Amino acid sequence: QYYNDGAIIHSWHGFILNYKEDFSNHPEYLAEIDGKRLGYGKSNKLCVTNKNVQNLFIEFTRKRIQDNPQFKYISIEPSDGLNFCDCINCRKLDGISNQVFYFANQVAKEIKKSHPDKQLGLYAYNTHTDPPNFKIEDNVKVVVASKGFQTSHSPMGIMQSWVEVETYQKLGLYEYFGIPQWTGDLPIIVVQDYINRIRYAQKNNFDMMIFESSVNINAAILMTLMSQILMNPSLKWEDVYDKFLEDCFNDSKIPIQRLFDRWHSSPKYIISDINYVVYDLNEATKLAKDPKEIQRIRDLKAYLHYQILYLEWSADRNNINTLKKYFDYVYNSSNRNIVNLSALSQVFAKNLSVDKSLQSKYTYLLNQKVLEFYE
């Protein structure tokens, strides 16, 4: 039941599942909240100062390494969410960042003895975004989630705070890039912000970047272009972007560039922007001659159609009629990969689940709290 892909992901809950009997019999192994141990099945956070928990996690980690010798990293990242332990011993560590990285250090010290070539990985993320007030073991890889789930610093500010820590290793960078549930797959990715962080990371010897993203036409284009800069730091964004426009929209480059420049320079996207997009796409249609270029413009038109339906529904999310138009379009155009159907379904699952007219056509399957729709 433990993870076998070598990714740095939330791992404490997988650990707890693998030691169900131990955690069921020992509620003190799990977090204490307001003086109470919630126990197995009600908490996915560890009592990090409990020596038995530390030893179990060391055993768990060694088994994962033995079963998967090809892994470069073994994740020790906490389970997602809040409710870390506030027992008297954990409180003495003075903060959640100190808790998380203290526990990581205890595991890392023992793993180094048996597997000195292995790296343990975790995030600087959410309530443990800040660096701890002690040195981290050199076999612990820290990936900084600079944007999202933390408000104590600007994205660049939290990166800088980790760079200024005594350098024990190279860092990683985690970016949220077009998450459908947050943005409705709208084109509000501010390119220059990402480029600035990529350049800062490259300058300061970050050697890993992880993107969490949707698979949609907008994010896919930008991630493809940014990956070129990640692979070759000597490239300039302007040159990569211009080559993309020349290669894909040779005859319609001017209006398409206007469109992309607006899409990717503002963190907000409102209904009035639609008028400008319609104008640009109509002009691009008149200019394009190559069949492949014409098809790319059609894909952008399909994406624009989606944006209109999303914004109409988002203005009144209790309106079943606009919801139905929106969902029908997303569902019926899913083969074009314009937006991410499975992820977006979670946005309006609640609305579909209570409307009888929609239930007659669409049903949903609840599987580990993720709603997947099928006809």
C-alpha cells in the first residue's frame, strides 16, 4: 500500500495505513489536538516526538528503499492539511516547520547509516513553508512550494528565505500551474512571474522543478515552452515564445500574439475580455492559410467557447441551466483536450448531485472523495 513511483508526495497517510494495527492500538502515535488523541481513522498527522513512531517510520522508509532500489528520492512529506500535533513534547519544538523538519532529521540520520546514497524528500509547504531554526540533514531534499497554500511571504520571498539558509544542498521548486479547481482552466497564468522564479532558481542552484498542472490547451502550450528554458538556461523566454508563434501561427502571428499577451499578463480574467479575444480570433482566421494553422485557431475558438460558458456559470453557480450548458460542452468536447474534464467535474459535482434532471442523464461515482462522471 505504500507509494512505488519515487515521487515526493504526501506520504504520512500511506505510512499510517501500512501500520494500521500499531496505530489502532496506540492512539498516542497520532496527533493530539486540544488535549485529545483522535486515533486511527480520524487523524493523519503523527506525534513526531514519539520515539516509537520515529522507529516505525525508519523501518517503513528502509522497506521502501529495499523494495525500490531504483528510487532516487523517498518521500517523507506529511499528509496534506492541518491538525499537526500539539502535545506538550511537540509544542516544545516551537512551530510546525520545526516539527516537520525535526522528524525528517530523525529519520534521515538513521537512513544515512544504512543507505548513504539515498535522499529523503519533502516540501517547504503550507504551515511548514518556513525554514526551521536548525540545520537540516544533508540527505534531505527540500522542494519549496513558493506559490499556493501559504500567505506569510511572497513566492519570491519564501524562495529567498530558503536560499539564505546555510546551504546544505541544492533545493527544488514546486509550482502550481493552472489548477482547474482554482481557476476553472481559465487563461490566467502570468508567464513573467514563472519566468522570474525559474531564473532565480537557476541562479541559486535549485536542481529540481515540479509542476502541478491541468492538461488543457493553455497550460500545455506554456509548460512546453517553459520546459525548454528549464532544459537550456541560456535560452531567453522572448526567443522561445517568438519561435512558437512563428512555427504555429506564421500568417496570423500578430493577432494571436495580442491574444496570448493579454491572456498571460494578468491574474484576472473577466467577461469583457471576451470581446478582445473574439476580435483577435476573427482577424487570425482571415489571415491563416495553412490547414494546420487554421485548425489551431479553431482549437482556440473552442477554448474561448468554454471560457464563455464557464464565466456565465461562475457568475451564478446555483443556476442549473448555465451549469448544464457548461458541463455538456466540457463533456462533449473532452476528446479535444481543451480543458481537463475529470478535474473540472469536481467543481460542479455538488450541483449535479442534487438536480434530478441532470441525475437522469449523468451519474457519479464517489471513490475516495473524488467524483468521476460517466454517461
